[in-house]
Amino acid sequence: MNPAVVKTISLVVLILLGYSLQSKIKGKDQKAGLKTVILSIALPATIFIALLKIEFSWEMAIVPLLALGFNLTMFWLAGKMHLVQPSIEAGSSRHRTMQMLIPSLAPGLSAFPFILEYFGEEPLAMAALADVGNKVFGLILLYLIAMRWYYSRHQMENQPVGAKVKGMLLSLVREPINMVLLVALSMLAFGFSFSSLPEFFQMSAQRLSLMMTPLVLLFIGISVRLDWSQARTIFSLLFLRSSIAFLISAVLLLLLPVQSLGMALLVVIFPQSACSFWPFAHMSAVGGMEEVSGRADKPTFDLDFAMNILACSLPFSTVLILGICTASDFFAAPTNLLAMVAVFGGLALIPTLLHIFRGKPEMVNQ
């Protein structure tokens, strides 16, 4: 059997094992604890090792800028997705919710384990650098956008948010993954590498790193929750999101001098990451403010719709990224990516065509 297929099956087994544990791990605190271990210990250790094993150059600063450019492009395009999805009305709470979530990325839970397993530490290190730009977008820019929409919708004066933005910047720096990035990049700038560290520290970091892939896959299986009443709309949006991401990846592969298969696949995989939880956190904060102020009857965001998008996005991206990794040579070719743009775009349009033929668009007016 093809080694890539064997590896994919072994990873799927871990996801199914996690799914079988859903009856055992029901509480939010239990899931939050597992997620904390992944994002605060296992993933930072893996990224730290990967970064200190690459040859650093200041040209790498372009990587987070490219990721941020992708986020901004997707944000603008997400605002137009209602044109091909008749169940979402422009200016509605669902429309704003969609525009917050669709351009966000959560590579730590949906992409990093597979990048490491299939392509090694150098592409993983570059993915971690790209995630810096993605986090700036998700933590800071989307927060400002959510607050702007909240004040605008309720015709309130835009109150000063400087202190809150400062707090968000501090949380960005204090996050374990970003702390590891700062430390590792500082060490590289001064000529240190992973082998420069004491042997006991190297062994500890390597053992922590080994936990990442199985823990993430178990977490994915445990977290899968699908509300099929909205599945048609949500999966249509996810197919459209993936189609646009494939198009952007194809353009980048044509323009950038990518030298290795791993780096080429990184350009394809990173934009296919699941939607991030951070926009949901911002929307939840706005929802709390609306409840306190008595404005919950006109919500800025649809939080139930947001949670369903997150629930569908994680397994969708996981299956898609596993497929890309398994058929890596196919997805490294820009022409094949353009074919995927057509296929996924067509799948995204199926619900729209069904609405047109049936003549029963389900508009959401909020």
C-alpha cells in the first residue's frame, strides 16, 4: 500500500478514536483542558524545535505579510458571498457572522500536525511564521471590526477602544506559541540553533513535541458536532471558501520561486485551515454587551450560526488537508489547483441552483 495512504489511515484512526470518546468527554472544561495542553505545551514545543532547525534569513518576514494579505483578501470576498448563497441576506446578522469567520484561519489545530507528519519541520516553521500574520488579523483587526459594527448597528458613538486594543496586543505577545516564536527568532538572529541548547532541554522539548499530532487528532474527533439543519448553507460556504483559497494558492505558486514539494504544499494547505475560534470570541463579547444593554433583540451577530460554522469547518478542513497530503504531487501543480477551483466552486453553487429551481429562497432578515 502507498506509504502516504497508510499514514493517512493511521491518522484517521486517531480521529475516529477521539470521536468514540465523545460520550466520555462531554464537559466544556474537559475539552478546554485538552485544547490548552495542545496550544500551550505540545504545539509550542514542536514549533520551537522546527524554528531552531532552519537557516534563518530576514527575507522570511514576507511570510506573515503574505498570510495577512490572504486574510484581508478573503475578508473582502466573504462580504460578497451572499451573492451566491440565497439563504444569507446582505447586512443580516448571519452575513456579518460569515464575514468574520470565513477569512479566519486556525492552522494550529487543523494544519500544523499534518504539515509536520507529511513534510517535516522546515515547512512547519514557515507555517508558524505565517500564523503570526494570521493572528494579527484574527486577534486585532477582527476585534476592531466587530466593535465598529456593534456601535454602528446600535447607533452609538464609537467609544474609545485603545485600552482594549492594548490588551489584545499584550495577549498576542503572551500567547505561548507567539512567545516561542519570539524566543526562537531571537536565538536564530544571534546565531544559536537547537543543538546549542543543553541536552536535557532538547530531550524534554522533543518529548513534548511527540504529543502534538495524537492530541490534536483526538481533539478533532472529540469536537465534531454537526447541526444538519444548517449544513447545506454552511458546507456551501466552506466549498466556496476552499475554491477561492485554491485559486489564491495557484496564483502564488505561479509567482513565487518555490523550491521544494513541502513548501509548495504549505502554500496550498495553510489557506485551507479551519475557521478560527477567535472571531467567535469577539462576537460572543459583542453579544454579551448587547444583553447587558438590552439590545439583544437586534443582535449584531448570529452566535448559533457561528458555532455551527466552526463545528463544520474543522472536520471539513481536516478531511481536505488529509486528501491534499495524500495526493501531494497532484496538488503541487497550479493547473490542477485551477481544476479544483472549478470543482469546489461548482459544489458551492449546488444549494443556490436548488433554491432557484424550487423558487424558495430562505432569507434571514436580521
